[in-house]
Amino acid sequence: MSGLTGSDDVPEGEPLLEVRNLCKYFDNDGGLFGGMTLDSEFPFVERNPSNVRAVEDVSFDIKKGETLGLVGESGCGKSTLARTVLRLLEPTSGSVYFKGEDLATISGEPLRQKRQDMQMIFQDPQSSLDPRMKVGPIVEEPMQAHGMLDDEGREARAKELLEKVGLDPQHYNRYPHAFSGGQRQRVNLARALSVNPDFIVCDEPVSALDVSIQAQVLNTMQELQDEFDLTYLFIAHDLSVIRHISDRVAVMYLGQMVELADKEELFENPQHPYTQALLDAIPVPDPRSDGRTALLTGDVPSPIDPPSGCRFRTRCPVLIQPEAFEMTDAEWSNVVAFQRAVKRRAFETTDLAEIRRRYFDDAAPDGDAETLIDEALGHIAAEEWDDAEQLLTESFADASVCATEEPAYEVAPEYGDGRHYTACHRTRDAAISADDAAKLNAVETPHAGGDARADD
């Protein structure tokens, strides 16, 4: 594996954590008859489980001393990825190299010792603290678990860390309920720092806090990062928070990485439609603003059976037209809107004239596309919804390159000199070669499959 270092002393700017093709699947079978299916000839027969693909084929690096922001909708796999990286969840496949050692291959005492260098701050500052313990022993507990210092030394260090995170050392003997949410999260931060870690996973650490308190906690985290030479994986759904604290940003959708770039590059030059939609959803403090311009429609697909090709394609506002058709952009956009409406059964009427006016009044396709639309309308008139959906999906959505090929490209950045990875076929013409990508002096390969534009 290129770029791995076998020394505990990782130089600044070199990869401290390297994740390669990481997958985490969950067995979806459960209940009394989980794993069984009723058959007419053989009543109860074992069957293959339907896996929930929470994280699939994810690769990235985090360099020593940097903060990698991880963003995406709720349920996209961010927290599962973080827990799998730390081996709090067992990976289904793939590798996680920390200081050159693959965490996926160790267990028992060696893994426990490794965890001294890797800590985690959880989302809810209240439920992550034992209400029966005082904050002093809470901060001391990791040190005691790893055999660090004596009782007097642990107490002194706990008080020192409480002061470092902005609390009064005299609060050592208070219980968590006596603190505000922001103060409890500072206790969590002191606990994470107690064993001198190199790497901290921050799983939405400020999402439960008021906005004014968020800024204070974030600033404290940045100050501590400089003082203790920390490396962060910072998970959030708030892009404003990610922009404030991150050096690079990774975007996840339905268990996969869809874009990764330096912070300024990603915010100023987003390439993936999902990233663009997330950025467009940031509120603008201007009453004259027209609001969102890329509002997403449709539901997130099930991770049990994710879409082929690009996983975002079922909601993508710029799905690529199949080569078999020659429609204008407006005609193709209307066809996609019609196909998705049929899939959702989003019709208040089955009057064909009204449906035509609603979806094709401004731009109606001709030729083969028109014939297929007419056939689908005939199925709708006969209330044969499944037939209409199958016809439209197979003819249009499933025929797109977005459905037939899994995207993985690197594009030349417009801001900075870091690598810019994106999983969108619309960037294929602008994609750079692997040799050119290597010249950008980065080592991460967010996705190893598909079109190998992003290979090491």
C-alpha cells in the first residue's frame, strides 16, 4: 500500500489515518423468523440475508494535524463510518491504517492499547456522560483504563484539562446535571484529551448546542488542536460549521463518498449535484433572496437495494440523457420529471390532456421518446401504474450512463492545489489523468472502483 508509514512519529502533513475500500454491512434479517422464508414445498428454508449497505467502498486519508469535515444528510452513513474506522463496529471488508498499522487485522489487547491514540466525542453531551459520576472521575476514567499516572496525578491532570477546555477546575466534584449543554460537551472534550490522543472523531459534537455556544466550543476545539497537535475527523450536517473548522471536506450520500476536496475548492467550485444541493440549502440572510434553486425531490433510496451506477441518480436534477435519444434539455427535464412522478404515483388526476399540459406543455419530445411517453400514458389511463413505471424507468432512467456505470473522477481544482475527487459522470470530460492527479501531491483515493481516474 503506497503512502503508509510504519512509524509512530508521523510527520506533519503525512497521512495519519488511511481508509481503503471500507465496507460495513448490517444483516437486515430479524425477528422471530429472521433468516427464514416460507416455501410451498420446503416450509422453512435458510436464505441469504438482505444486507443494509451502510458504508460501501469508501477510501480517504486524513493527514496529521488537519481536520477533515464529513457532511451529508441524516442516515447517509457518517456515524457508521466513524465507528467502523475506530473499530467500535467490525468492518465487513476493507482496511483502516492508523500510523501504518491496519486496525482491521488486530484485536484484543493490541487494539485496546491502540485506542489510547484514538478518541471520540459523541453528539449528545448529556447521554454520553454517566449522571452518577462526578466530572472529575469521568475525565480520569480513560487514564485509569490505560494505566496512566497514579490517583493524585490523574486528579491533577483532570483539573488541568477542565481548565484547558474553559471550565473551572473547582467543578471537579460536580455532577453532569449541574452543567449546561455546552459545558457538558467541554467535559467530553477534556475526557477525550486525557489520554493524549493523536486522533479524535467528533460525531456532530455541536449539533445539540445553541448557535452562540457552538462557536465557543468550535473555537476551543481549534485552540486545543494547535496546542495538542490533534487530528480531527469532524462529522456534521451543518455546512456552516464544516466551513468554519475544516481543512478539507468529504461529502457522503447513501453510504458512499461523492466528493472530496479542499474546503475553499468544495465551497466555491462544487462539482457533484448533491454537494451543490447541500450548499444551496444553506439559509441566506437576505429577505430579497429567491431561496433555494436546487431543491431535491424524491426519497433517499433504501441502502438494502441502492441504485446501480451513481447512487444519487434517482434524485439528481441533472441526470444524463441516454445516447439513444436526441432531446433538448427542456424536453429531457420534462421526461425525467414525468418518470419520477409516475414512480411516486404523484398524480391528482388521470386525465391524459391534463397530464400532458402539466409535464409537456412547454417542451414535448418527439420521435421514439414521444412514442414511449404515449404508451406510458395509455397504461396510466388504464390504471396500469406498474407497467407505466417499468416502461419509463427501463427506457429512460436505467438507460442513462448514470445507471450503467459507477462514476469516479478527479478534476483540476480552481482553488488551491489539492486533489478534487467527484463521483459524477458530468465531470468526465473535464477529468484529469491519474498521472496529473498524482502531481497534486495528495494521496487519498476516495473510491477505487468505476472509471479509475482517481487511482493511486
